[in-house]
Amino acid sequence: MEKELLTDLYEKMLLTRRFEERVVELFKQGMIPGAVHLGIGHEAFSVGAIAPLRKDDYLLISHRGFGHSIAKGIPPGRILAEYMGKATGCSRGLGGAHLADRTVGIAGVSGCQGGNHVIAPGLALASKMKGTDQVTACVFGDGTSNRGTFLEGINLAALWKLPVVFLCENNRYGFSVPIRRAMVNEDIADRAPSLGLPGVVVDGNDVIAVYEATDKAVERARSGEGPTLIEGKTYRWRGHTEWDPGTAYRDPQEVEEWKGKCPIKRMQRRLLEEKFIDSEGIEAMEREVTRQVEEAVQFAMNSKAPRPEDLESHIVYYDI
Amino acid sequence: MRTITFREAIREALIEEMEADSRVFIMGEDIGVYGGARGVTRGLVEKFGEERVRDTPLSETAIIGGGMGAALAGMRPVCELMLMGFTAVCFDEIQNLAGKWPFIHGEPQFKVPMVIRGPFGAGPGGVEPHAQCPEAFFMHCPGLIVVLPSTPHDAKGLLKTAIRDEHTVLFFEHERLYGTEGPVPEGTYALPFGKAEIRRKGKDVTVVATAYMVFQALTAAQGLAEKGIDLEVIDPRTLVPLDEETILESIHKTGRLIIVHEAYERGGSGAEIAAMVCEKGFHDLRAPILRLGAPNYPIPYSPALKKHYFPGAEGIESAVQKLLKD
């Protein structure tokens, strides 16, 4: 793979990590009123699986969607402003975790888990009927793989050969319940062939592997060959939300082991080995990412809260 | 004017809108070669092809979720549910997703112009949950339009408006109305939402009735006319939006209101209409408001039981007489 692509993937992962670390602080300071679900530890998947998409491809993300939103192109400041309930938020402070931005193809977040599975084939059907070559990507976790919509949505996409890429971020826990207590399958991707689409398992902490698998699936979808399910095995370092310390149901040693598999450090080693970047370059990138995060924080902090009169133009649709 | 059936009127609306707008397509179970469980889409797959008349697997959440996704991406899907009672299976997709999506993602980024249509109510053999009338559930949900046509004329005109509207529309077609005939003009027309029709003018008691109950009310009105009692029968046609003005004006004249629907009485559309009248027309009332609905237990299968279960013309007549006596 090319140097530019690899360094770009690394920078996006780093930005996501530093952004989410900053979110932890802001949450502790009481700046974020709603639930915060962090994907620290997931960056290889949230960046690697989104990077192959075009700006006009559709993306449905989950509640743990900071990384994917940043990777798809919502400005971090607007993401943070949304979580802080500001008028400048990407969903105008009306949705919180419901991040969306039509200009970069992010079509939203289903509140009840599993809604994305059935909306995705619809977005893809529209692209197919209109004759565009847009692809729809649908992100969900291991827990959501047990919703009935998983079957209905994926079956429909396979049946109609719709351009969808189902992206399963398997972090081994549905909130507190480990995957072995939620399903018999070792691999969620195993469910795909029975529905008539390829299921691919990748190391979800290896951004290159995730990128390559997704890129292939996106091209397959774009060329009209139908959907693919990609399962990335990863691990969430923090609790389910920031209200959950994540300790009641996990062995601390397990968490430490996974921290040892940090996707960002892994990529950094690779870049240094390949001499795509030197330690000065790494430091410069760190400074740049920190600058971007601080810029986002300043933007969100300085943004105004929506006023009730701002709501008027949004509720016209509901005035029926 | 020519006369066509309710079923044909709906089909005509679909054909006209599909011809006029390439974004319009229909999907649902058995709507292709079979022509839909109630025969509404008969002949459409031959006319428009499988791309725009899509038979789906038995997957209600994927039909509605899929319709919603297509609507978000600029299409105008009309989703047929084999029975509107099946909305229970895809309630999340309808009320949490389609209804709320535009708001929670910063409207007006994402509107959901989708029609969900299908049969509801009890035919002679109707049984739970197939025969139920779930319209009131959707009146409670932000962002959804609720349409209950009672005549072929209204079914056609309102469905055309529904397909052109930017909201998700729940379009309820009563089982007993598909075969009924009525005058429908040849040319194209659309009817506005939120405009009630006064089916019979009268001065003594206002009856607000929906769908099949409109005809029960009209039958009752005939019987009562012989006794010198003059009913005004109002068909709201759409429950969301509701034509409050027509109802309030009528009550200003009659001072008495009975609301009749086939749905269970408790928490039904009648409760909302009664509350609205109490808030806005209280001083015009000369008697308590009465609601007539199905009892608050499930619909029995046996026709022998069913005929006592639903409100009908006789029940409306005795309710009116009781109201006037008190």
C-alpha cells in the first residue's frame, strides 16, 4: 500500500483517539449531557472500514460512531457540538448521538439497535433504481447481530444484490454480556454465507487488513455483485458508556491484554519500520492532531445553545 | 360520473402517480403477479415491471425500513402491508425511525416521504390480530400522517396526496370497503389532508365516524330521521391532521357529539377528538360526549359474537336517543 494512504489512515486513527480522550475529559467536566459511547481501541476498524468509501456513499453508523463520523468527514467540531447540545451540531443539537450529515453521506443512527440493518438496503435500493453507483455501508456491533432485522435486512440486500457493505464491529461484548453468552457462532461472519453473501473475518485491530477487506467489498458492491458482511474483531477499552466503568463483567487482565494490541501503536511501528515516517514526523502529526482536537473543542464550547425560536423551523414538519 | 370500486380507485391513484413520477415505486408481500392480498395491485407488475412493483420476502421490518431508506435517498416508496395489523411487527421502523428521523438528525436534512398502506378492520371472518384497527397508535407518534378514507373518491384523491407528501403516511383501507362502489371523476385530482367531509347535514347531534363506521352512522341517521331526529355525520378522512374546525362548527350547531370508530374504545381516536372538543368547544356542548368503539377485549372470531362486538347502526341509534333523553 502507498505511503500516503497508510499515513493518512494513521493520522485519522490518531485524531479519533485524541478526540475521544478529550471527550472523556469533557464528559467528566459535565459538558456533555447525554450518553457517550467511546470506541477507544476500535480505531483500526472505524477508520479502516470507512476510508474506502466515497464522500457520496451512504453510511449508517451506530451509537459508537465518533471514529466513523470523523473518517467519513463530519468536522470534529460539529460532532462535539452535537454531543454538547449546541446549535452548530451536525444534527443541530436535536439528536445527540444521532450524528448525521448529508453532505458527507452520513444518513443517521437508529436509536433502537438494528434499525440500520433494514434502512441500509433501502438506501442501496434507491441508488440501484436511480442508476447511481453509490454504495451504502451499515455499521453495527456483535450485540446487534442478534436482532431480527439482521436477518430481514441482510436477506433483502442479498436477494436483490444491493450495493451494501455490512460492517460488524465485534468488540466481544454487548454492553455487559460476552458474545459467548449471546450466540453459539464463533464468527458472526459465518452467518453470511447461509444468506447468500460472503462473510469475511478480519483482525479488527489491523487497519490495513480492515481497509483491504472493505475496499474489496465496496468495489464488489459498486460493480453490482451484491453485499458483503465484514466482521472485524476488536475490543472496547472503556465501558459501554462513560457511566459504566466496564469493570463488573470483564477481567482487568483481559482489558490490559487488548491494550497491548493497540491498533495505533501497531500502525505506528509499521510506518516507522517501512520508513514512511520518522519519529519527528510522528511528533509533528501528534501536534497537528492535538491542534485539530483543540480547535474542535473551542468551536463546540464557543457555539451557542439552540434557542426555542431556532426550533421553529425544525418543527414545521411536525406541525401536522 | 362513472362509478368504480374503492379497490380500483386506489389502483388508479398508484398508476397515475407511478406514471407521473419515476421516483414512485411499490413494494410488499404478494403484490406482483398475485396482485396483492386484496387485489389492489393487480396488473401493476405487468404495467410497470418488477423493478417498480417489488414482491418482497415476508419481512415487514425490511419492507418499512427499506422503504424508509429509499425515501431518505430520494425515492417515493409506497409500501403495502398485507394487513395494517402487521404494523405491530415494524412499529420501531414506523414510529421511532420514519417518524422521528427528520427531527433527530436535524430536519430538514432527512425527510421520509413514504406511504404505508393496507387493509385494516374486520371483514366477516376477521380475527385478531389481522382484523384490528391500529390507527390510534400512530396518532400518538410525531411526524406521521394518518388517513382513513371511506369512499372510492376519497381513497383515490387522498392516496395521491399521500404519495406526494413529504411525510410518512399511514393509509388505512377498510376490509369491507374494497368492493364498495362510488363516483370517481375521470380526470386526475388530489384531495387535501385535514379537510373533513360532512356526509350528512343535520341539526340535532353530530356524529364523527371513520372508515366503515361512516356508513353505519349514515344508516343510523336514516332510521333516526323517521323518528324526527336529525344527525349530522362528519367523516374526518384524516385523523392527523384533524379538521378541528368542521367538527367544532358542527357542535356549535348541534351541541351534542358522538364519536364512532371500530377500534377499541379506550385510547382510540375518539379520545383525542373528545379531548379536543372539550378544550375548544366546551361551551357549545349541551350533553356529555359519547364514544362508541369496540369493547376493550380482543375481537372474537365467531360471526355470532362479532355482530354484537362492533359498534353499528343500531348502537348508534340507541346512543343518540339516550343522549337526547338525558
